[in-house]
Amino acid sequence: MRASVRLERKLIMRDRGTIATACLLAAILLLSLVSGLRADQAETTALRSAAKKVQAEWNAQPPKNPHSAAHYGILVYRPRAPLQAIEPGVLPYLGAVTFLEAHKRNAPILSPASVRDADSRYGGTRFSPMLQIAGGFLALVIGFLVGAREQRRGMSPLLRGTGVRGAKLVASKTIVTALLVTLAATPALVIAAVTVGGGDAGARFAALAAGSLVHLLILASLGVAAGLWLGAARFGLAAVAFTWALGVMILPRVVDISAERLAPLTDRAVAEKVQADFKIGPDGHGESGANKVVEQQALARYGVTRKEDLPVNFDALLMQADEEYRGGVYDRRLAEANAVRERQDAIRRIAWAFGPTPAMLDLSTRLSGADAETQRRFDVDAETFRRTLVGRLNRHMAENSKTGDWEWTPEDGYFASFAAFKPPTPTLADDAAGIWPSALVLLGWFGLAGLALAFAARRFDRSARV
Amino acid sequence: MIGALIRLDLRLLLLSRAAWLLVFLLSGAAALALVSGLDWRERFVRAADSDRSEIAKSETELRDIYTGMANGTKQPTDVDKFDGNGEFIPDPRDPYVAGFYHTQLAELPAGPLLGLATGSSELRATHHRIQSVPLYTLLKIGEPAERVNPGALAAGRFDLLAFIMYLCPLALAALLFDATAREREGGITPLLSGLGVDRHRLLLARGVVRGGLVMMVALGASFVGLALVDALGSTAGLWWLGSTIAYLLFWIALLLAVAASGLSVVGTAAVSVALWVALLLLSPGLTERALRPSGLFEPRVLADADVRRILRETGGPSGIEAATARVARDYWRIDFATAPACAYREGVIGEYVQRRLVDESYARSMRDGAERELLFDQRLDRWGWLSPALAFRRAMEQVAGSDPARQRAFELSVIAYHARWRDRVTVAMFACRRFDRAAFEEAPRFVWTEPAGGATPIVGVGVTLLFALGLGVAALKRRPLLQ
């Protein structure tokens, strides 16, 4: 076995085309890493400085009625993903700023890509997508070229004549190819590890690097198996390249379209349902039958018969009742919308069956904390902050002023007593639930690649016997 | 000789099962690209449907109120005396009320070839409802009306442009990489040389047959696509076909140059694949990132923060007094002390002061952002040809009308139209004028004017053709096959 590996290594080292491809892979990964490291720093700096500015303005705002302050609201900004420079995932395409105000749950707006989609969406130029897409393709091609070498050069009969077993041949080809691909990826991986640092980001990167190497190994193995099988065919490489393109570029998009057709969801439909629900609940600023119910409950609670006799400000109580009702509506309707999105995502996972790369791309965004779940968490945390903020403002007004007194303002420094929004900082363990499905599928592909190699080895043994 | 070689290569292709499979996959991919792109076109066109019908309905209601007032069957509510009880019938004559109730639609029509190239049409707004409410509530900073599943959006839509840009070169690489190396390694070069075949003839024949095959699929799909978007024979359609031919010629010439290099089958395969990765996956993004100016995102991030600051500052009675004096002097150019009393509507003037201030701030930020984007475009116009794939993509998106410049022009048109619509209300308020039926009907509508086409398609296509020519000449230099 050692002799086979040594021989294979020598042959590869002498194969200028294969070495050139491996060098290109190394260069591409290094370029994408260096280019990505500073890519979104301007955006991050802009978001951070805006967050500081709006918090300072909130703290220093002139005295005003607390409910008015709730209407003027505050903006909160999405934090940077732990490995954003390496894998921005879906975040550039989703809103990074949410306006929090009374009565309304606004969706995050202003996606960096809406300003300018600088990265090509077919892979992008960030390190991890480049490693998975371009790196994966080159690993497949290197594997094919190594696997097909003897057939291409007409040396197969000679090889069979040496009595070498298929298993040994396939194993040595796969080991050497995997080593070559790993060597090509190592410089960029090492530099990336240094820039990422330790802690949670380091753990995420270690998992991402391990997953990526497994992915490259799978594609290299599939390439070796395909090379042994199709090496003699004139258009063998063409068939392999096109099958890869089909699995990475075409079929996932077909599945995306199907998902949107099978589980349709539009923002407008959700908004219409929310508005219809609002009409039957308490309305702090308008007429509604439900307002009467809130009034009766307040009067009964305090044992009085007129709003004016209440020891609290009924207007603020009504605002809070409106707030709580609408919060429930948003929770219900957005949960329905999320269920549809989850169905879409479940359908989108069909693409994982066409090749290991779609599953790896999903794993990459999840390990980097740059997936749709990160955005959902930001949205939910912002909403929790909004409800706490508005609830506290309404209650302060209710407890310290009288019904109809909209001129009342709280004590100096009241607004500065509110803590700033702390964006969520999930750890790798928090994201584990979303990581397992694609990780398991990748392992499944690892097993399939092993089967493909075993099949290729048996085929070689059979052809040697003929 | 060339004719015989072409026939021979054609026969070779016809006999190869892998070649048939490739053609089948390529054609299937082209069909999928068309379906996917046209699906988006349909969604884009219909995105404003519900807003359009709502606006038409509300205009009909306002017309009915005018008619009702004329024949005495309807009495609109006086907004200054309305206590919140009873039915509110808006008075479309009152500029303040009209500012809320009379709504217009600003809509960006689908680009001539939208559906063949998605471009940035998925990422920015397609339409806005225009009222005299603050600009920032209308624009939502260019948010798309229809959000696509985040994962699908990030992956990118597979349209005809993606098919031509990525898959056709891959197919060409797969068919042309061993255009001469296979014969050399197979030991039949001496035989071919003996028959008088030289390298340039062999390459030319293979370029014609294999390149022609891919070109045929790409042009066939383009013709079908152009017919489906009703653009056959249009200037945009001709640009699309011309650009496609230039781009594919570039790739054919490039791959023939690789094939003519004398490298082994492995070498040519490796270099062809490497070129595909480098030119398509790496160079467009790297070029764009290198040319990207700073300050593209920042003005928009700070725009909303500034709006909130203005609203807070002018929220109290003292703040609004000073702001009213400033807005009256700087923007409205009116002195309320000498103006007729009816010009100063105490109940609503503060609202209009705030609107004007936030509009000015927000529009300034949007224009700043647009200027930075323009600078980016100018840099890309000047240097984008460094990446032929980038030049091609920009040219095709511009031809299709899905380029960021068109979206940007739409947003700036909306800002300008909104200002006109808002000023129409304030001018009428300060002149104590009311909108009669004729003024209502003559209200200016949003008119979209296509921006003047830049030089991008010509530069992109021209440079690609020049590259193709240079590479073609290099590849087809007369050399014996045995050299």
C-alpha cells in the first residue's frame, strides 16, 4: 500500500497539469480570503456608529410624553456575524436595521446588497463559498484527472498486468488526491484561522475548516471514481463537469423555484391578514368596539364608574392593551409565515440530494452564523426589546399621570435610564440544531463517495480478470 | 480540407454518447433558465397589481365625492371641526385632506428584456405609493416589494444570462479542451499530418463544430426568450444576440488558444477549468470589490437615524416653533406674519414642517448614496473590461433593463415626483386655494422616462470582441501539427 501511495505521489508530482490546478486552487483561496477580510468593514463600522448615535440621541431627547417617545421610536442594528468576512451567507440580502416604534412590528430594512450587489451571487468571492464551489470543482477535476490517468495514456493493460488490486489502486489515488487538495487549501485555512482568532469564532472556524476538508475529500473521491469509470471516454471530463454544474448551479435553482410555487408566501398577504386582525382588537388611537371592553375591565379593576375617576391614566392603559393585542397578532401571523418559509426550506433541501456542495454551502452559512436563523433571532430579539421598551413607557405614563393628560412628561434623565439594545450573540452550541441536518447529509455523501470508490475498485478488478 | 475536417468532427460528435448527453443537458438547462427568468418577470410585473387597483378604487371614491357634492347628495366632513365621532367623508378639495387621500402610483416598468437577465431587480423597489406623507415612509430605502426566500435570493436566480455566462463557457471548455492534445497523445498526429492537416485547420474545424454547437443552443434559447418577452427585432434584442455572439466567440478563441498551446490533455483540461473558475467565479467579484468606492452604504444607514433625530428635536412645542420659522424662510418662502390668516393652519402646520425637514434630510442622503453609486458605475465603465465576464454581465443587464443604474434613476425620479406632489399640497394650503374637480383630474401623474443609455454595452461588447479577435489570431497561427 505504501509503495502504491509513493508511486502515485511521484506520478502526481510529475503531472504539470494537476500541480498547476492545485496551485491555482491555493491562489484562488488566498485571493478570496485577502479580498474578503476587509470587504464589509465599512458597512459594519457604519452600522456600529449609527447604533451609538441613535442611542445617544434617545438618551438626550428633550422631555416629552412617554407614549410620544414610543412613537418616535429607536433604530436597532444587526450585529456582524462571527465569520462574516469569510462567509457572509444570506445576511447581505436581508435588512440590517429595524425601526422600533409603538403599535408596529417593522421588518428589518436596508440590506447591504440592495445598495449594491458587489459579489457575484454564483459563488461570490468570499473565502468559504469560493472554497466550496471553486475548490470543490477543482478537487473533482483533479480527482478525475488522477483517476483517469492510466486509461487516458493507454497504460491500463500494463497496470492490470502488474497484478495491483483495485482497492489498493483506488485507495492510493484517493489518498494522494486528498493530500494534494488539502495541501492546496492549507495556506488559506491557516491564515484564516489566525485572523479569526479563538473563542466561539475560532470553534466555528475549526468546524467549518473540518467540514470543508471533508467536502473536498468527497468531491476528490467522486472524481477519482468517475475517472476510473469514464476515463477512456472522449467526453468523460465534459460529462463530469456538467454533472457538477447541474448539481451546484442548476438543480438547486430549480428546487428554489419549485419551493416558492409549492409553498407560496408574499409579504403583502401577511400584511393584509395582520391589518384585518387589527380591526377587531383594541385601538389606542382610533375607534374600536374592543376599546369598550378594555375600559369596562379597567373600571371594574379599580372599582370606579368613570374613566376620569381612575387613579391611573386610562389612555396609557388602552395603548398598552392595543400593544399587547397587536403583539399577539404579530406572533400568530408571523409564526404562520415562518411555517411557510420552513416548508420552502424543507423543499429547498431536496437540492442536497444532487451533490454534496449544496449541503456544504448550507452548513457553511450555519457554522458562520450568517444564515436565515440568525436574522430571525435578531428580528425576535429586537421585537422583545420593543415590547419591553414600549410597555415600560406606557406603564410609566399610566401610573404617573391622569386620563387625558397628554402634556405630562416624566422626570429628567428618565429616557437615559433605558438600557441600549443588546443584539443576540449566539454560540456554536446555540446553532447546533440547525447545523446537524446538513452535517449529516454531508456525512451521507462521504459514505456514498466511499461506495463509489469501492465500486470503481471492483470494476477495475473485474476488468483485470477478463 | 476544412470542410472534410468539419464533417469528420461532426461525425465524431454524433457518435459520442457523452456529447449527446452534454447537448441534452445544455438544452434542458437553457429551458430551465428561461422558465426561471420568465417566472421572475411575471412576479415583477404583477408586484404592483394590488396597489394599482387600490389606488384606482380610492380615486373613484374621491370622484364620487366630487359628483355627490355637485348634485348635493354628499357633504364632506370639515376636518378642522371633526371630533372623531360619526362617518368621516374626506373633502378632496381641502389640500390637507387631499394630501392623505389622493394617492398616486410610481411604477418602474419591467425592462425590455427582464426575464432574460434578473440583475438587481430582485433587490430594489419596483413601485411606490405616492402621498404627501414623508418620503422615508414611502421609499423604505428602496426595499423590494416582494421578498424572495433568503436562501434562494442569496444563491442567485438562474436566468438566461447565468446560462450563457456560466454554463456555455463550461460546455465549451468541456468540448474544446483537448482539441489537438487528444490526437497527439493518441499517436495519430503523424497520420493527420501526412494527410495535410495542420494545427490551425484542425483547431478551426473544431472551433466551428463544437463552438457552433454551443453557440446554436445559446442563440436558440435567446431567440425563444426574446420571442417570449416580445422583443424579437428590437434594438435591445439585437444587442442581446450580438453580445452573446461576442462573448461566446471570446470563450471559443480563448479555449482554442489553450488547445493550441501544446500542453497535454491533463494540462489543457486543467488550464481550461482554471480559466473558467478564475474568469467567471473570481475575477468579476474581485474587480468590483477593487473598484468599489467607500460610502455606498453609509448615507442610507444614517438617513433613517437623521430622520428620527429631526422628529425628536421638532416633536415638542418649542422645537416646532423654531423649525416652522426656519422652514417658512428656507423652503416655503412665506412670512406668516404678513400672509393671509388662512395660510397658517395651526392644527397641521407642525406636521408639514416636520415632513419638509425630514424629506430634505432623507432626499439628501439618498442623493448622496446615488452619487457614490454613480461613481462606482463610472469606475466600472472605465475598468470593468479587465474582467470580460463582468463587462459582459453589466452590458447584458443594461440591455435587459435590470441594471442598478436604472433602479437608481427610478428612485431619484420618485424622490423628485414626491417633492412635486408634496409642494402641490403646501402651495395650495398657503394660497388658501382648494382643489376643484378640474384640479383633481389635472393632478400630475408619475411618468417614467428611461435613462439615456450609457456606453456600457458598446464598451463591454467591443472589448470582448477585441479580446476574441486577438486570442483567435494567436490560436489559429499557421503551424504544422507535428511542431
